[in-house]
Amino acid sequence: MEYLGWFLSVIMGLVMGLIGGGGSIITVPLLVYFYKIEPTKATLASLLVVGSTAIIGIFSAARQGNLRLRESLILQFQVSLESSFQGSFWSQKCQMLFFIGNT
């Protein structure tokens, strides 16, 4: 079973390299089912794997001259700000929707 996990890890790395995203969707089930890691720990490990892959990609793009740092930082700031607002808003709405009247 462990050898199958290693083989699928290589396939996961190739897929992440080819499509450049969505690695967590592949990584978490792989870690949970083949390596028997708890889902919460597998999620953290997935973030580390996908994050480190992204950082390596940033350095590779910068070395090739394909990195537009100013625009990237502006976009990152806007996305972070919007996602924090959306997360806060929908978290409150879902709590009200699911938990009111269930006491």
C-alpha cells in the first residue's frame, strides 16, 4: 500500500506541475487514504506541500523574467482582503442559518 502511495505522490506532483493549481484536492485524500494521516493533519501537510511548490514556482518564474512583482502583490492584497471579508460574512450567515432554532 505504501508503494502505491509513493507512486500516486509522484503522479500528484506531475499533475500539480502541469496544471499549476488544485493540488490540495489531490493531496488530502492521498495523505488520508494511503498514508493513514488524520484529515486535519493531512490538510496542514497539504498546505505545506502546495505552498512550497508555489514558492518554487515563484522563484522559477522570477529567474525566467516572467514575474511581475508589483502587479502580483496588488492582486494578492486585493484577493486576501476580499476573501477575509467574504469568509467573515458567510461564516456569520451560515452560523445563523444552521444553528438558530437548533438549541
